[in-house]
Amino acid sequence: MADRDRIIVTLGETLAALVEAKKYTTLRDILVTMNATDIAVIFEDLPETKLPLLFRLLPKELAAETFVEMEPEAQELLIQGFSDNELKEVVDELYVDDAVDLVEEMPANVVKRILKQADPEMRKMINEILKYPEDSAGSIMTTEYVSLRPIMTAEEAIKRIRRTGVDKETIYTCYVTDNNRKLVGMVTLRTLLLAEEDDRVEDIMEDNVISVSTLEDQESVVQMMAKYDWAAIPVVDQETRLVGIVTIDDAIDVLQEETTEDFELLAGMTPSDKPYLRTGVFETWKSRVPWLLILMLSATLTSMVLTGFESSLAACSALIAFIPMLTGTGGNSGTQSSVAVIRALSLGEVEFTDTVRVIWKEIRVGVLCGVTLAACNFVKLLVVDRMLLGNEGVTPLVAGVICLTMVLTVLCAKTVGCVLPLLAEKIHLDPAVMASPFISTVVDVTTLLLYFQVAKLMLGI
Amino acid sequence: MADRDRIIVTLGETLAALVEAKKYTTLRDILVTMNATDIAVIFEDLPETKLPLLFRLLPKELAAETFVEMEPEAQELLIQGFSDNELKEVVDELYVDDAVDLVEEMPANVVKRILKQADPEMRKMINEILKYPEDSAGSIMTTEYVSLRPIMTAEEAIKRIRRTGVDKETIYTCYVTDNNRKLVGMVTLRTLLLAEEDDRVEDIMEDNVISVSTLEDQESVVQMMAKYDWAAIPVVDQETRLVGIVTIDDAIDVLQEETTEDFELLAGMTPSDKPYLRTGVFETWKSRVPWLLILMLSATLTSMVLTGFESSLAACSALIAFIPMLTGTGGNSGTQSSVAVIRALSLGEVEFTDTVRVIWKEIRVGVLCGVTLAACNFVKLLVVDRMLLGNEGVTPLVAGVICLTMVLTVLCAKTVGCVLPLLAEKIHLDPAVMASPFISTVVDVTTLLLYFQVAKLMLGI
């Protein structure tokens, strides 16, 4: 991939030089051999003023495809430079789901122009999709699918696909509906093509079709497609009438977005849908500072615990040196379980009803990990800290306090780490917000309380 | 999805009851209406001894599909129960890439039986794919693709697809090769079907086909397919001869696996490819304890720093209470940048050559975040800790020490957080190992050193 990216950068420089030299025919000849995704990347790096001119060099279809791949800012700029006719040409070539994305991104006055240039059929479809809530199956579906009737023969079906297929998002998965637009089956072009010409659609179709409702959450739609290896999934309304389909290419985009969102939440950042290097410093600050602030302020609790035990600490100052190790190990243990559970939840491997099984597993893992760590730590404390580093405060009894705290901390952290994401799922929060930073704060306080209680009991301070 | 899962659980119970009651005809009638993925899930929960019997109820094709979806343990069990003839029937129905996955999972004696039952053509293809390194494009490709010749007409091409398509993994993307098997173009079934019958393939094909080499890393292959919205990508050898294709359904599986792996590394766990609830306690312990141990032992550094400054801490004990807040905020800040960079790297938005841009961005974000946090903290320290909680050790000067340390810590953490993953990428390590737990340990030590230096300078202790 890196190699390819470098080639595109070099190509971009060549094209920029050609623009500079006004060699438009050569430019056009090169552009038509390229694909829309790469052209979009290169165009974004060229001076804005050249954009409308370059765009006009592209053949109609490639122009529309390139347009779809560009960032909203560049799209707006282009539309502002378009004549009504040019705008119509681009809009006519768009698939309806891409048109919807565009309408959602543009300011009101641009949207008005777009809808005015769209033909009535397209306008109706755009408005149809726009009414579904964000992140629902309805909002990511397209209404441009192939629908067949049960009584058609394979030959008739293929003829119909040939006639109407050019405007459809996919022709490879076709849906079979009855007179009331109710979904009754699904048939792939592969099945149609490999069947006998006079086989009836109803005889060769899959009639146990799994569909999703328009309001289904987009993430679960996509996980379902990934699980069953489907190229498309039908979307139906409350009366099980077919209203649209979600295709795999759009599903993958959703998958990537949702994954990025999980990573961002996991690290305590407000999700953003812009690529890293295109997000401004101020915007990045805005997405990061709220969580840092909340977590910093909630650390007041740890300060309070430490202040409360100031006299105990003064009595046995050797304990202070191991606070970061204990809270750190607690935090890491908790992060491991929370991330494992968060991922399992988002892959659908675990759900809320599994809570008891999950906790039972984490408790056992916690005991194993805690005991292993404590044993190693005990040896390390006496050999490294006491003997090698000459820290005389680390008596066997102090080492015992530290190691007992270690076992309890790891156990608590593992339990808290697995429970919080499950609770979040239950109350319909994204489990990923319960990740690393949040868990660490909870675990820090718990660890300190445990540490001082154990010290009090064992050292009598 | 959850609803659907519940339905499958209920259905599983019904089927188990039918097995118990030996109502095999009813069972068969239900099973044939279901899809392979769901059947596999249900079969795995039934008693092992019933498995071979149930499996024999399935029609041939569905049986093979179900087999592919099962866990390796169940597959092995089934194969051991198969007669040679039954095994041959299943193997004959498998796509070659699924057969390769099977061969890779099974113990040697089972592999021998499988290869013996595979027909010579299949055996040759399996061995072909097996020779590519793990995680390479070659290892995830299939050799069952449709290849066309440039001089064919659209009609001839479609006829060829009808004739040979039944064994191909996909018939929707076809590749055009010359007499030396060199890749010269790509044409979709859609284009063929919508073209005139006597259009030549060479005139309607895409001749600027992007391909990957057999040794390309699977993750970058998949990111490329996602970026360009491709349903398949051709894999070529050193002489640009077409040797196979990777299809989107397999690409999505790789994408999911790689994402899970990133999550696991991010949380300091050794990646495992088993679902959460299917991984045993001991196995989970083994994947988690090494990182915890390493990080716990490396915390010896923080203990050393703290012990070294014991006398300073005794002189101004108020400082102790804010250690977890400072190290915590540092850790969180570092995690934010490292995770943002790790994700950008894996989406191909950033690469090593962007290092300077990334650092410059993180420094500015770090200053903004650090100053915001320090300002809020200063107010909080004087109002909450000093006035409300009556902690008299928190003088304005002490608050100043804490807040100056805060700015420096956040700045360092952001820089370290973005640099480490980029360095890992450079030396061909997975950047995700440089995440949260690792960064926290580095940041803890830095924070403490900064804290005591600032305290020494400002408080003269």
C-alpha cells in the first residue's frame, strides 16, 4: 500500500506540472486511465482555482465517481463553480445513497440547488432516505435495487436486469417481491445465469430471506452482513415491504467508521469522522480535552484517599514508592478485560445475558494473574529492591502487604473491567466509553483503599 | 442482531428436543430452510455424539457450507466420523480457500486423509496456496476465478461464465489474461451483461487493473479493497502472471481479525483468534500475564524515582497526594495520541514520512490541552482542595508546581504517544504494541522526574 501511495504522490506531481504547463490534452489522456479514488486524492492537493477546470476534463461518469470520493469542502467549491447544467449532469450520474450523503454534508443553499437539478424520481428517493434517523439501516440503504417477480422465468429476469440494471447500485443480488411490494425471496444473478432459461424465479429463489428493519442500528446490520458473508441485505418497513438494500461496499465503510469510533472512545476521545491529518489542531483539542478534564477532576478522589492516609504513609514511607506500580498494574489488568469484553460485544460474541459467565471467567483469570504477579513481585521486592537497591524499608512484611494488595487489586480490576462495558450495553451506551481511561480512574481509587487497609491490618499503622 | 441471536437460541432448543425425540424428518425439514452460519452455531451446542448423525441429514451443498462455518474442534470430530466417501463429498464441495483453511487447522493425520480424498486438481491448488507465508495475499487468495481472453465477445464471455462458473468463488469480477497468463484487464459481469452481445472483451474491459503481489501483507490488501470499494482484487506473481484473487467476503474476515488483533495489542494482550467465551481461563491467563509482568517489573523505575526523592517528599508531603492525578493525566494524554496515530497508520492515512507533521500537530494540541488542564486544575486545587477540603499543604506555590508539571507532562506524553507507534511502523513492528499500557509506563517515569525537578526549582526542597 505504501508503495502505491508513493506512486500516487509522484503522479500527482506530474499532473501538477502538466496543469502548470497547460497541457490539458495530455492531462486528460492520463486522467481517463486512472480510478476515481486516486484522482480525488490528487485533485485535493492541487490549487483550488484549478479544480473546476480539471474536473471538466473528466468524462461524465468518471467525473461523478470522482466527485463522490472528494472531501465535502472540495465538493462545495466545485458545486459553486458549476453551471446548473453541469450540476445536473453530475447529479444524474450519482447513485441515490451518494446523493443523500452529499445533501447531508452541504449547506442549505447548496442543497436547494442540488435538489432543484435532480430529476423528480431522484428527488423523491433522496427525501425518502433523508427521513430515517442517523446511523439507522434506512439512512445507509439505497433504493436503487433490482426487484423481480416470482412468476418470471430466469430468462425474463436476466432480460429485466439488462434493461434496468444500469441505474442500480448492484445487479448481483436481486430481490423478489409480490404485488404488495412484500419481500418474498432473493436470487443472485449467479443462480439466474446458471439456471435453465425457463426455470421460474420462485423455484430457484432463496425464500427464507433475512431482512432488517429501516430503524435497525447500522452497526448490527453490518456485523450481520460480515457474519453471513452477504453482498447485500434487504431493508423492509413495518409491513415487511421492501424499501431498500444495503450493499457491502457501504457496509465496509460503516464498519471502518464504527471501528475508528471504538478506538477513539477507548482512548477517551470524542469521535470525529475526519482523517487524522485533516483534523485541525483546535478541533483535535476539542475532541480530547473534555475526557482529560473529567478524569483529572475525578482524580480528586485519589488525592483525598492519599491525604487521608498521610499519617500512615509517614509511619511507613517505603509504601509510597510502590503506589504507581500497584495502580498501574490494576489499570492494565482492568483495561485487558474491558477491551476484551468491548470487542466481544461489538462482534456479537457476548451479550448482556452472558454477564454471569463473563464475570466468572474474569474472576478465575484474575486470581491466576494476580497470584502470578504477586509471586514474581515478592521475589523482585526482596532481591532487587531490598538487596540490590538497598531499600531497607522493604521488609518481608512490607513486601507481603504489597503482594496481597496486588492480588486483590488485579481481581477487582478484572471484575470492574468486565462489568462496566456490559452495564453500558444494557443501558444502551456505547460500551467503548467504559474503556481504559475510565476504568483506570475507578481502579486507582480502589487500589489505594485496598493498599491502606491491608497495610493497616498487617503493619498495624 | 440480539433479537436474531435469541431466535437462534430458541430454535436451537427446539432442534435439540427433536434430536432427543428422534424426529429426524421434521429436523431435516427445518434445517434445509436455514443458512449454514446459523446451523453451525446450533450444531456446536448439541451433544458431540449426535453431530455426525445430524450432519448426514443435510443436503450435500448445505453440509459443505455448514462444515466450513464450524470450529476446528468440531470439524476434526466430524472428519474422524466420516467414511472416505463422505469426506470426499464434503471436500469436493469446498472452495479451495476454505479447503486451505481446513488443512491449516487440522492435525497431520487428518490432513493426509483430506488430501487423499481431494481430486488431483484441488490437491494441486491447495498445495499452491499453502506455500505462501502466513498473512500474505497468497495465503488468503483463491485460485478459483473466471479468466477470459481479450478477443472473446461479450456473448462468448457470458457463455464461458455459464459453463465454468459453478466452481468459481465469484463470477461477478472476471479477469482477462493473454496467452502467457499475464493479467491484461478486468471486466465485471455487469459490464458484460449490459454490453452489446458482439462487443469484444478487450474493448469493454478496464485495462488499468491494480493488482497485488502474492507476498503483499494481507492487511494492506484489505485496506486497499476497502478504500477502492472493490469486490475482488487480482493477485499476481513476480512475472505479473495472474495466480489468484482475493474476494471481499474473505477480505472482511481479515479486516475483522486484524481489528481484533489491534484491540488486543492495544490493551496489552497477546492476540488470539478464538472468540472470547470459547477461550479457556488458562489460555486467557497466558495471553494476558506476560504484558502485565513486563509492565509491573518496569515499574521498578518509578519506585526508584520515588525512593530517590523520599526526603523531598517528606519535606513537602502535600505533593504525594497529586501523584496519581499527574501520572493518570499523562497516561491518558499519551494514550489519546498513540491510539489516534495507530488507527491512522492502519487506515493508511499516515505513514512514517509524515512523522514531522504528526509531531508538530501533537505538540500544538499538547500545549493547548496542557494549558487548559493546568488552568482548571489551579482553580480546583485552591478552591476544592485548599478551601473546601481544608488541605493546608496546598499553597498557591504548591498548586503552581503541580500545574506547571501538568503542562510539561501532557506535552511530553503527547509527543511520546505519537512518536512510538511511528517508530514501531518503521522497524516493521505492529504499531499497536506501542499503545496504552506501554506508553503509561514510559509516561509515569517521565512525569515523576518532571514533578520533582519542578518542585526542587520552585520550592527549593
